[in-house]
Amino acid sequence: MAEQAKPARKRKVKAESKAPARATAKTPSKAPVKDPAKASAESQKKPVKLGNVAFRDLALVAAALSLWAAADAWYLLTGLEFASSLAIVDGILVGLALAALGHEWGHYAGARLKDANARLVRTDALSLLRFRYDMEANDSRQFNAMSIGGNLAHWSVVLLLFLALPMDSPGRIALIAGAFGFAVFATVTEAPVIVRSLQGMSPRESLNPVDRERLVRNGFVGAVAGGLAFAFLS
């Protein structure tokens, strides 16, 4: 009986010695969890390189123009109504995007021309926001340069497209009309702001009348202007 009991005690000791090791192996390691809002705020504080933002926008412009050009070429080769419709839709959207991007870069260039506090920020590809303008740190002179720069830029885009493209297809006319429509919208919205600021109002006061209702109304004006441009050039 004694000889049979000894192996049992050894097995029990071995089992007890292995138990803590198994318990230790099952204990999960706790990794620190980062707050998404805090991580986003920290990433925004890091300086954004001008070259990176410019390269990204150049790639977006090249991709958008390539899609529009493919639809335009499809129509010119086949004469299909569907290809014509696609080229018109692409032209309007790409024209809007080109003028809008030009507008934002014009704002940034005008601000930096007068050494304004304007910091490039990280945004997703579909956002038009490219920089943050410090209303408190900058004066009216810098605000006016920023505002005028944007308006000069979007009209420069319209003029460049008008001079560069022969208007011999619906897609090409739509491209110019889309850019023209945005230019009218932005000018109707921002010209009164520039005038009020030049007359002596502070930048914040000059921006106060620009509300959602006014933007919607000016958007309708820009859409009508783009439609009239398309009809006139066709």
C-alpha cells in the first residue's frame, strides 16, 4: 500500500508545480490604449510639409483630368449619347474641383505673401480645407490679401481652361462651365466680404453676413451661371 501511495504524491507535487506556470501564461498583457481624439490632435500639431500637400493635390488633379479626358475621348471616337452625357457630368465635376482647389491655394498664397499666420493642416482627400487662418493673430491687411488671392486664383483657372481647350465637344465645354460656375459662386460670396473689409470693418465683422442661407442662394446663382455658360459656348 505504501509503495502505491508514493507515485500518487509525486504526481500531485508535479501538478501543483505546473499550475502557477499555466496561470502566469494565461495572464493577458495590458497594452496602453490611445485616445483617438488625443491622437488626432497630436497629429495636427505636427508641421505639414508644403511639398506633400502640393504633390497630393497634383495627383488628384491628374487623376480627375484623366477620367474626364477618357470620357471626352470616348465620345469623340464613338459619338455615343451615353459617352456625351458622361463627359458632360465629368466635365462639370472636374471643372468645379479645379476651380475650388485653385481658390484654396490662392487663399493660402495670398496669406503667405503678407506673412500671415496660416498653417497647413492634415485633411482627407475629399476635403477642400488646406490651411488654418488665425483670425486673432492676423490683421486686416493680411486678411484682404488672403481673400483677394483666392478670387484671383479661381478666375485664373477659368481663363487658363478657356485658352487651353478648343470648345469642340460637350465635355470640354462642360469643364469650362463647371469652373465658371464655381468662380461665380465664390466671387458673389466673397466680394462683399472684401469690400466691407476694405471699408474698415474687422475681418470677423465682414464675415458675419455669410450664413448658410446666403451660401445656398449663391450656390444657386453659380449653378445658373454655369448652365448659361454651357449654353452660350455650345
